[in-house]
Amino acid sequence: MSKKRILILGAGYGGILTAKRLGNKLDKDNQVEITLVDKNPFHTMRTELHEVACGRVEEDSIRIDLKKVFAKRKVDVILDEIKDIDFNKQTLKSDKNIYTYDYLVIGAGSQPTFFGIKGAKEYTHPLWTYEDAVKLKEHILHMFRKAVKETDKTKRQKMLTFVVVGGGFTGVEMMGELGEWKDRLCEDFYLDNEEVKLYLVDASPRIIPTYPEHLMKKAVERLHKLGVEVITGAGITEVSEDQVILGDKGSIEANTIVWAAGVEGGSLLENMGLEQKGRKRIVTNDKLQTVDYENVYVVGDNIFYIAEGEERPVPQMVENAKFSAKLVTENICRDLKGEEKKSYKPSFHGSLLCIGSRYGLAHLGLPGKFFAVHGFLAMFMKHAVNLLYFLSVAGFNKCWTYLLDEFVHINDNRSILGGTFARLSPNFWLVPLRIYIGALWLQHGLQNMIMGEMALGLCLILGLFTAVSSIASIVMSATLSSSGIGNFGYIAASIALLSGAGRTLGLDYYVLPAFKKAWKKIGIVKKYYLYLDK
């Protein structure tokens, strides 16, 4: 009996979640092969692109290595760019390879749509991929570098004028982030804040149209506070290298125009031969199968399906990717067993967005029972949702690095907690304390001939496994203190030593990297992401 081949096209939100679920459900089934194909070796957190584009986080913080995600799992990852699909022969073709399948899951994602507006594709900066975010960040920095040297006021003003087209989630988040970043850029490049002009432009009469009126007003107020001018009801008619024309509302001269005005199905979908509606989305039935082929399923943004009782197709949002991945996994598994498949009946819980690093908006709940949240709480909820997503994709490893990127490795206190946890204290200040506490434990151990205390003291003096030794010091100090013979000062000092005190003038500098490298090679550690990258 030949094996059944399940092929997942695309490692976006829908694709990666489908692959993870299928891998878990069919882990023990030797008659099934699961393959994920994507042109990139990483999964991108597209909802966080603005953070990279505006310098809040490092570039690698929004990427997750696919080989890491599927290590020791029943999913083969293939890096290739698919150029054609033959549904009758059940094959996918790239320039050099042909892949066959019994079940195909399409999660090929989307791309920016420019609505046929003259010059929009040629002269704007999209914000849709990891590469887009990196290029945009470098472009913004380049504009400030040039502006500080430019003596012509007209040219200088164009360099310091930034227009974001599109008042949806991407546009609002991008402009909120840039509104924060401009203060640091002006300081670094010796520019007056008043010289920087920020415009958020949309053809609709209001921004974030899916949000209630009062929440939208909160967004506008926050953007104004960040120095952003919001222009609505301004349909873009043309874009040039240094200008965007806003129909009958005039024009704005700028060297930086960011395009965040909508998306459509990816270029691969254009000639696929499947029934499509609504900007190249694939029409599916209630089982999320294409209406043309029963063994071809669709997940995430590519779905065009109007659920029972709804007037509009399912939204292009992460929650839809999550729900559709769950249903497609269930239906493929049921089909393999000859069981009846389930219908797609999603119940969406709303959405969250951030305007800069400290302020968020949330519209959450269930149909007919939604509530609005803004400010710190909404931002906290957005971080919590991201952590839950990372937990399902790459477990503890990615959750830990996310917390470091968002709250510790930050500049200018750009987090909801400000600088409370930003930039850990330089470890060399802790060396004398580490040696002192170690010497006290060693002395106490020698006096009472307690091997554990002597070993603990030597580890702290030498800076070997300092974090573990510090935890042991805390526990032992607490035990002795409760008996009336210890010193609570040991506990406070040991807590301070937890922050990598052995990496400076200690053996941890040499031992920990080697230990981490060996630890990550252990099968169960790789499978459940029980390691740290940072």
C-alpha cells in the first residue's frame, strides 16, 4: 500500500499551523507523508512587520526558523518556489523539481494590491514581507542621513515627509510606530521634530472601519499625539517618485510613501484555474475544499467562503488562519479514515492593534457581545495573544525570545512597561558580589564540612553554572533563614546574580555556549523547544 502524500503550500499563518497539527495528529501513522513547501526558510510574523520597519525590535525577532519548528516532527520542510500546479496530475512544479500529492493544502498567502493606480507599484514601499520591513527601515534611515546634510529646504522637507497610504490595521500600526521612532531619529540626526511631517491617508471616510466609532476616535487622538495628520476621504489617483496625488484634496510632496492599502491573492493564484472571488481568493465549500477539486483544501487568507448566517466572506486575519488550519487538519484526517467531514463554522473573537509600543486598541468578544478596550490593557492583551500563538508554533523557545525582544532588548523604553526591564545591568559590576557570596558559602561549608555548600561556593567563585548556583543559594539561604541560622542578605544577593553574572570573568563564558549547543541536539529538547537562543 503506497503512502498518502499531504503537501502544504506556504508557511504563512495557515500553512504552518496546518503542518503542525497534521504532524501531531498523524505522528504514528507510517502510511502518511507530510511536506511543507515554501520559498523562505522561515515563518514571518506579518502582524509585527511595523516593529522592524521602525526600529523597535531586531530584524530576526519576527522570523521563526522552519527547521526549528519541525525538528523531530513528522513534517518535511522543502525550500522551493512553486511556479505551477497541475490539479489533474496532482503535481506542483518549480524550476527544477516536481512534487506529487494526494492531498494539497493551499496557504500561498497574499500580496499588496495597487488597484491600478498609476505609479503606485513603482514608487511606493509595500509592507507585506520580512524583506519589505528591512528595506523600509533602511530607507527611512537613509532619508534622515541625507536630510541632515541637505541645505535646500524644499528637498529637505521631501526627505522628512512620510506618507502611509491605507487606514487599516497595517497603516495605522506603521504610522503609530513611526510617530514614536521619529523622536529618536531627530535626536540622533540633530533635527528639529517639527521638520518631520507624517500623514496617514485613506480613501474611506474613516480609518479602521471595522472598529466602532468611539474606538476609531481613540486611534485618531493617539495618532495626533504622535504628530500624525490623518486625511480621510482622499482617494489616491497617482503616485510619482516624490509626490502622491490625493484626488480633489491636493497632493503631498514626499520621498517616502508606504503602501498599506489592501491585499489580493498571491501571483501563483492568478493562473491556477480555480474559481476565485474577491481579489483572487479561492472559493471553497463549507469543508474548506475548493469547489473544483475535493482533495485540495484552502487555509488562511486564500479562503473565500461565506459562513452560514453571514453576509461577508471570512476575514483575512490570523484567527481565521488558526480556525481554518484546525478544520482542514480534522477533515483530512477524517477523509483518511473514511469518516464524514466537518463544516467550517468559525466564531471570531475580534482583533487587536497597537499604535506605537505603549498604546493599543482591542475589539473583542463574540457575535453580538463585543466590547472595546484601549490603552495599556489592550496592548497587554496583544502581547498575550502573540505569546499564545508562539506557544503553539515554537513553544517556550520563541516565547522567551519574544519577551526579551519586547521588554528587555529595547531602546528608548519602547514597551508598555517602559524601561523597567530594559537592558540588564552590566554583569561586570556583579563579579565582586558573586565572588564574595561564593567565598561565604565555601567558608561555611569548610567550617561544617558540608560538601554541597563547598561545591556551591566554588561554582560561584569560578562563575560556573552561575544561574543554577544562584537558585541553589536562594533555596539554601531560605532554608537556613527559616531555621534562624541563616542570613536573608544571601537571598537578595543571589537574586542579583541570576542575571548571567558568570559570563564576565567566569567559566560560564566558555561553558554555557558549549552546553547550550550540546543541549539543543537532544531529540526531546528540539521537539519541544526546551532551549534558549538568547
